[in-house]
Amino acid sequence: MDTEQDRISLLPDCVLGSIVSLLPVKNAAATMVLSRRWRPLWPSLPLVLDVGDHSPGAGRLISGALSSHSAVRIRRFRVDTLNDETTLPWLRALEGRRVDGSLVIRFARKGPRPVFRPYLLRASMGADTGAALRYLELRWCVLHPRTAEGPDTFPSLVTMHLCSVVISNEVLHRVIAVCPALRELHLVGVTHLRRFVPCSGSLLRVRIAAPHVPIQEMSFRGTPNLQRLELWHADIWRLYPAIINQADMPCKSVDLALPTPCFKVMPKRSIPIITALTINMKFSDNEELRNATHMLSLFPFLKTLNILCYNFLSNKDKSGSGQCQLPAADTNICLSKHLKNVTFEEYCGSEREVEFARFIVAGAKTLTTMQIVVHAANWRDESISSHRDLICRGGKGSPEAQVNFRKSKKDKNMLRKRYVTVQRVPIV
């Protein structure tokens, strides 16, 4: 590089280092071939690795980044990658390396899960609170039984997210116990989760989603400061009150997400601990619409209702036509006393959606906000105003109720993929 024209290279190391740190990994690595002036810059910086693709060469890129930064600490390690023949070398290279900030390793859900040996996380334990692991996320892997053994802790770990991870109940509880600052715990599709009895004075939020096996024991007596419990695609009628009971619940907010309100056998026993509910609705089936209105009566203390609309009816499909008789709203405790916030996501404006939204607006005595999210490309301001009038035609049960529309630019094809995925999730 011509030094007379290369004025950037004349800048101090700290400035050049800041420039290189803002580049993607491949571009940052490429700066080493510019000149001898640039060669030592990237390897001397704390490693910030963010690999977001599942390309076959990602493993070699990760190994190369770890090798070039063998003498410096890892500030952030975030990879989405395949589990292939290039995986084992960089997993071994990561062992013994301390990670400050965040450690995110998400393997593609293909083939066998790689095993995380206990040494992988041990180097990040016992670090000073000023430079320590704060965020941990692992997906599609197996945690070794000896993980988190010993007297060391993760002093600053705030959030832990385990998705499709094979971990024993004993190891999970041991990991929670060595995280004195843990505030959020997310367990999504965790295998072998039959017993969940955490002990943590700092834990504020727990999310358990799509458990693969029925949970046999659950207690929150060891989490006195828990504020929010989220259960996604879990059989709440089996859990309450035999496994979860109100006396053991320190939190006042319990969120429940169900794949659909249309069950083969509709449960009739009410669940008083649920304060927020998320359900998926097709709005093309009268039976599902009736079940949804009936389901509101099963959660008498419900305050927040989130509805994901999956309305893919074409003009040729008339199976959803015809009037649907809905029950009287004044017989529903949550509508008459507690429901305050309702959200419709991916709202299409079908007859059934309008009917259900009108039922809530007219019957909810404490409703303050109904937020309706629509596709920006399909809705003009005139259409939004017209639908607001249709929804409010039956009057408002609460004088404070506001019906607001928000335009979204989400891809509708992604909604269809999510719908197919949701339909495959069983309620165990």
C-alpha cells in the first residue's frame, strides 16, 4: 500500500482498532493482508465473533478466528452453524477460553447433537464481576453431566437460554445454583425436563416452552422473587393444581401460550393463576371461534390476551361462511372484571376476526387497549378507519377502550411457515 496515499494507516492504533472492530469477521480478518501496519491490529483486539449463517465453511472461519486471537480474551461469541466435521476442532479450541459478555452457540437442527464437555464453560466461571459472562444461549446440543461442578460460579450471568438441549434435571438445577445474578431463564424444548425445582434468590422470569416430556414435579418455593412465569405449549390442565398450585406461586403474573383453542376435548375446569394468554387462531372455523370465546371463561383473572391470526382462506374457500352464535359476554368473569389489553397480530380483516374483536370490545368492561397489527402493503388508512368502525359498531363495554391499528412490514410467507410449525407442536 502506498504510504503517501494511505493516510488512514497513519492514524493511531486505538483509532484503527476501533475501525476494524466494526467490520464483519471476514472483512476484519482481511485487513491483515493490507500491509505490515495492519497485520497485528485484528488479532490484538478482543474477539467479537458473530457468524450468522449455516454455510459449510462456517466451522473453518470460527476455528481461524479463535486461532488468530489465542492471546486475547473473547468479548462476544455468537455463532449459528452446522454440526459437521469442522465442529469438533473449534469446540476444542474454545475450551479453556474465557468468554466475557455473551456466549451464543446455535447449531442447526440436523443430525446428532454435539456434546459440550464440562471444560467448555468452566473457563468462564469464577471471573471477576467486571469482566464476566452475562448472557448464555445454547441450541441443539448435549450438556455433559459434569457441567458446572466445583465451587466456582458465574457471578454476572443474567440471562440463560437453552433450546432443544439435552440436560439432566440435576445438571440444570446445579447450573442455576451457580448463577447468583440470574434473572431470566428460558427453557425451550428441553429434553428430559421432568422435575423443575429451581433455587435462586435473583430469578425474576422463567419461560418453559414446548416440553418434550410431561413435567412430573414443579415448585417455586426456592425462587421467592419470581415475578413472571411463562408456559408455552404446556398442558396447564394437567399441571394445575396437582403440580402447580397457587399457594406455591410467588409471582403474580403467569403467561400461557397455546397452539390453538380447538381441542379434541375442551377442558371445562377454570385456571385462576393465568393472567396472560397467547393463542393461535385460524378464524376460518366456527367451532374454533366458539371454543375461543369459551376458553376466555376458563381464565377468570386474565388481563392480557394476544392472538396470532392465521387466516389463509382464499375467495374460493367458503368453509368458514355462516353465522356463529357467541355466548353472552356478561357471563364471562375475565371480560366483566379483568381483561385490559388485547392484541391481534397478522390481522386480515375477515368476517370472523371482526366478529371476535367486536365481541371483546362490546363485552370487556375494563378494556383499555386493543392493538391490531396489519400488513402495511394490504391496508390503506381508509380501510383501517372502516374496520375500526365495524369493530366498534356493537358499542364499547369500557369507556376507556381504544382500538388502535399498527402497520407491519413482516413477510407473510414467514407467517405461513410459523403456522405449519405451530400445528406440529403437540400438547403433551
